[in-house]
Amino acid sequence: MTVGYSTSHAVSRPLAHILIRLCRLFMRKPNSSPTSGLEGQEIPWRVLNVLLVAQTLWITKTRRLRPIKLGQIQELLDATFLTGEEHKELVVESAFGCDMMSDFLTFGKPGVVLLTGLTNVQVIHSAYIIDASAVVFVRGKRPLPSEKVLEMAAERGLPLLATDHLLYTSCGLLYKAGLPGCNS
């Protein structure tokens, strides 16, 4: 059995070498010398679980989270501006995805971009209260003209974007690009 790591996985070289050494340690026969081959017992499942958790924690800990510009969010999500296209250079500090405005009002913070499937005026009111940087409507939703959402957002200088991606996918794309969530 060969122990190694694949470059397709997001594991740093130092961590991969530690994982390989731990695997070799547990694969040795009980009475063999440290220089013996790799043949031996299978790695216990508990050890594998510990190694996988360590790898996940390492990747999460070393991920570089940083604010990004609204124009980058537009590109990442293949979004279109509904209002506030002049704010492409606006720096967004974090992201928050939800469809319950009570959650957003509880956990949101200034400088956040709100991703939601709701398209009513309560979204604009909530974003204004929190001092959000922008709102992204997901799942291809657009506000109805009769609700005056676009006019209200334009009056308050709140950029609105729309994407066809699902909420989960949109949040994942932004996190992958390095934008932290509100709790980070």
C-alpha cells in the first residue's frame, strides 16, 4: 500500500507530510523496526477520523478571508446590477445569506452584502437599518415594479444585484473567493 497525497486536494505540503508519517506509524507491524516497509495493519478508523478532522481544521484555519469589491461579487455570481452600478468599487466586508429578515437583523453587521430570495420592501428596510453594502437577489428573482423596491433602493443609495444561482451556491462562491461570513 502506498501512502501519499494528491495535489488535487487542498492540503498544504507540511500537513501532508505529517499525515503520511502518522499513517506510516500506524501501518507498521507491532514488533517491526522503524525502517521496515509499509506493509502491516490497517489504519484504525478512529485514527483516520482524527486525521481528517485535523486536515479540515488546518485548511479552515489557514484560509485567507478578506473583503472584496462589489464588482468582483458581480463577476463571481454572474449577477446583473438592478441599481447602483456606480458602486462597483465599494468594498464589502462580509456576506450573509438568509430569507428571514429577523435573522439578518439579529446577526447582520455593517458593510455586509445580503443574499436573499425575498424581493419585497422589508429587505430594503432591513438592509438600511443594518447599513448593508448591497443586496443580491438569488434564484433568478427580481422585485416586482409595483412594490417600488428599485426606487426605494436607489433613493437610499443601496446597490441591488440579481443572480440565477441558488442561495447556497452563491454563498459558497463568495466564501471560496475569500469573503468571510458575518460570524468570521
